[in-house]
Amino acid sequence: MFEWPNNARCAVSFSFDDARASQIEFGIPCFDRYELKATFFVLPNGLKQNHSKWIEAEKNGHEIGNHTLSHPCSGKYDFSKNNATEDYSLEQIQQEIDGASDLIESVFGQRPKVFAYPCCETAVGTGDSRQSYIPLIRERFVAARGGGGEPCLPEEVNFGFLNATRMDTATTGELIGAMELARQGGQWIVFLAHDTEPGSPSQGVSLEVLDEVLQWVSQQKDVWCAPIGEVADWTKSHLVG
């Protein structure tokens, strides 16, 4: 059986997209209160708005990941019709990715080691010209977070597209239940969320739920909570064969 550090029975990583203001104002202080660390996939605008606070968060052990420069998504979404992945080539998406890594390196002094696919989409172009850009990601990052899917055993992890469990609008019971199942199976569960604010954000996890979940995690001696890059490095270095 795979050995997680410190006799843990499973791993859990919390990740958040877009560098939203609520993450700085509410989410990161909540993690810091329980001395837990998360992964934040940032966008330039959000990074610029809270520049010094993001630098402080990274210095305190939170992981900063690449989420492209402009968050291109499918044109089927109204918000991305003018920045649709269907209109991108591999060269253009590569420029988006490398440009974001250059920006992150200029701010934090090191290139990001993890990536999150905008809208969980992994291809550009349409029809016969449609191509996956997962190979580009595998060349540049130790792990990349995708979308929905079940937690995985370490031996079955696809580092080019990590399954993720959505936290947005979830209840405390649902999230703890998901971690309980991961613990029973010795798996790695990766969470995905956006806003972290009081009440019921339309796209996010409520601060009240996040606080209850992190309090529970902090009390579990056999649940290893760490950023995505740290868990990916451990998993890769301890896989046999």
C-alpha cells in the first residue's frame, strides 16, 4: 500500500481559481488560522489588485499556480465568446501559459510548478484542427488540475489532468464525507473552489463551511493536507516502478 507522510491515510489539497478578492480577505486568513496551506491559481488582474497580499500569502507557504493570462474558455459561454479556445492555436495557448509563468516568476521569484485548466478545458481549435494542449502542460508543470472526477489512488493519478471535487455551493457534510471516503481508500482528493466569502456565494464556498471543513481537517492526524505541487512531488518520488 502507498505510504503517505507521517502515517497519513490520505492526502487532501484545496485549490482556488482566479485570485479573487474574497480569497485574500477571507479564505487565506481562514487557512492560516488552522495552519493549513492551499493552492491558488491566479489571474493577472486579481494578482495586481492585491499584489502585496499575494506575495505575503506565498511567503507564508501557500502555493501560487498558473491559470493562463486571460482565462480562455469555450465560446459556448457568453463570457468567453471574445476569447474562445476554439479560436486558439497551440502556439497561442502556449503563449498564454508561458506568459502567465513569466508574470508569476517576476512577482514571486520562481516559476509555478502547477497549472489549472480554465473551465477545465484541455483543447484548442475546432473540427479537424482541434488539438489537446495537455502535452504542453506536462512539459512545464509537475501537475495540472482538471475538473470533475473521483479521487484517485496514487498509482492511478493522471498528473496531466488531476480529478477535482467541486467545493462551490457544497455543504460541510458533503465535503467531510468526501474526505472520509478518500481516507478509507487511501486516495488523494483535490478540491476546486472560487470565492470564499460569508453567506452563500453563487460561485464559491461559504466562509462558514470552509471554516468548519478546515477545523475538521486540522483535527485529523491521519489526513495529510498540502498544496497540489507538494503532494504531486511526494507521490511521484514514492511510486514504485
